[in-house]
Amino acid sequence: MSRAVAAVVFYPHEMITYSIIQKSQLEGALRLDAEYYQPEYFIDFSKRKWQPIGDALSLCQYGISQAMNDEKIGYPIFKMNDINHSFLFDDEVRFADIPTTIFKEFQLKKNDVLFNRVNSEEFVGRTGIYKLENLESVFASYLIRMQTKLDGDILPDYLNIFLNSAYGLKQIRKFARRAVNQANVNAEELKQIKIAILPRSAQEKIAELSNGSWREFQNSKTLYSQAEGVLLEELGLKDFELNDDLYNVVNLSDVQSANRMDAEYFQLKYDKLISKLKSQNSKPLENFVANYSTGFPFKSENYQEHGIPLIRINNIKRGSLDLGDTVYLSERDYLLSPKDTARPDDIVLSMSGTIGMSALIPSDIPRCSINQRILRFKPKEIDENYLMFLLNSIVGDYQLAQIGTGGVQTNISYKDIKKVLIPILPREKQQRIAELVRQSHESRKKAKELLETAKRKVEEMIENQAK
């Protein structure tokens, strides 16, 4: 007769939560920590056919631990931050200078699935599939690369979507070993996660949705590049050399006027860009700001799982908001700072860390709050898509990089941001750029919708077949 073991989890100021575990289950899992046995992680595997992920894999491999550089020396190396919306993107990829022998051992292949094994608890288990072609690249040590068997029961796209679905995330949270500000799921534990065996035809439909999503993401990127081409052509910057120079000679009056004497501020490339912009019809950003605020210092104890979205710096990407790890506020906390409420078509811009990245608040977020070190403003007398695009382009990027201050972490203030020069192109060119940006956003939105549809279908098929 199998003995039962009670795993008890205590929560301060709450009723005791516990679950009753059979001794056979306890021994099979090789885990004694109570968190592993929380009821919220329970899945009834007897209702349909499941198998450990490890049985479906031909390869399960840790990446390489290697110094990275931003000078594009060596091979692109993908890390956790390059996994977004269930795919790997090379927009901000870094490089690793490694021998050819190591490259060949860790070279990424199309449809490899990568799993983030260690980070803060919210990021452990972030999973994406590699769809990039004609790119020779590798992956970092805190990622695990999975390749499915060619003649096996599991397609790589289905594996990726499953791990991003409720059934995958529930098991990832269960296996995660927690420490102070960090959690971990190793390769052996990853292989123990069970995946539902769906019919091949059903998995192929999931793969169609996944590939459709990837195509929309790529289309979004292409449209955005077209907008950049129009802008640079109009500003005469398409073939404009903005390389780093070894030195620059400045007058003492320039140092006094800028109230800066650091070499970074006086790089020649910034002078070249500013001179070019001044020769165009440019005006300071403050001319196009109806109202603004710079965020409120909400504390982690204000965060909750549902309610009114709180936009934090890590949510702001270049040209879009990533709400994958959004935290929320209660109505009471939301009202702590009414001026930091953001509405659709407001622009938000990061003022700390990776400075200058900006995005529009989308129409499907009727209201949200802005955390500290974020500039929120309502544009006026200019198309908001055009302005947001300019701030993310070389025009805004260089100017904001120049005015950034600080040591370990760069910061900028609204006092300086409002002086950023905004070139005013002919109206038809502004409209052309804005339309391309809008189309880019639409493709990106469609890509996300296809992903959500794929995850929902996986969950529905597992639930329906269980019945």
C-alpha cells in the first residue's frame, strides 16, 4: 500500500495551503521541496497520451560560455533577451569570437527550440524557435538547445508552442528550483516535462500558425526598414558617413555652453548629424508635446497579476511595447499619480538604462500607468507614428545617446530630451512614413494574434481529447 505524504506550503497572513502526495510520486520526482507539489501545478496525465519531452529529442544541449562583443567580431550569439514572442530575433544580437571547431558544435539550425534555463523566476522557461536562415550563429550557456527526432512524434513548432502554453508553463513553474532572486530548470528536468501527443495533422496546423506568425513578424520588419529608407533618403543621410572618429577639436565656449566636458558628448558623428538636421526644416521636440510626465516610483508591493497595466522600462522596445511580463496595479494604486496615466497614441520613452527607446500606447490598452524613469507625452501637430519612428531612428538615437549621462547606468532628463531636433519633411513624405509604420504595427499585431491562436488551440485540443 502506497503511503501518502503531505506537502505543506505556508503563506504569511493566509490560510495554510497543502496537497496530499502519494509516496510513489514523491520518490519518482526525486524532489522533497513543498513548492514542487503545489496544487496549482497539478495536471492529470491519465486522461490522454503524454510522454517526457526527452523521449522526443535527438539533442538537448547547453550553449557556450563566452565573452560577447558589440563590434560584430566573430559569430552572432543568441541569449535570453533575444527570445521574444516565442521566436529568436537578431535585432540586438551580440557576437562571440570563437574558433571554427566550437562554432560547428554549437551552430544553430532552423527549427531548433531554445529554452532559457536560469534567470529571475518570471524569465525562466522563456522558449523560442529559431527560424532565421542564412545566418551562422551560436547560443549562450544559459540557453538549452532542443532538436526533435526527424521521425518522432513531436514537431519542433508544436514543442515550442506547447512550452509557451498553459500546460508547458505550469510544468516549468513546477520544476523550477528557486533561490534568492533566481530560479533554474536544468536540462535533465526539462527532459522530464511531459508533452501531450497530438495527432500529426493537429501538430501541422499548429506549425502553420507558427510559421504564419513568423512571416508576419518578418513582414513587419521589412515595412519598418522601408520607412527608414524613405526617411534617410529625404534627409540626405542614406550614404552619410557617421563613423566614430579618434578625436575632435572643440572650443572652450562649446564646453561651457553644453556644461559637459566628457569626450563621449563631443564625438564628431554627433556634430555631423546635428549640422545635417539644422540644414533641414527641424524644430525642437518640445514644439510637438501637448503634455508630459516622467513616471511614478511604484514599488514591487504595488504589483499584482490583474488590474491596470503598469508600463516599465523593460516593456519598451524600439517601436513597440512588449507586454509579455506586464505587472498590474489595483484601482487604488493606479490613482496614486493621475498625471502618469497613459492613453492610446501617447508616446513612452525610456530615460534610464537602454535610453531613448520609444513606443506608442496601442489602442487595445485604454489606460495604463507609467513607472518611474519613463517619459510619457501626448504628441500635437504631428503624426504620432512619424514622431515615434523618428525618435527610434538614427535621428533620435544619436541625439539621445549624446545627451545621456551617468556611469554604470545611463540617464537622460526631459530638460534635455525636449531639445532633440525633429526634422519636418513634406507632408506627403511624413504620411508615407507614418503609413509604413502603421502597416508594420498591423503585421506585428497579426503575428501576435496568430501565436495566441496557436497556444489556445493546443490547450483546447488537450482539454477536448482529455474529455
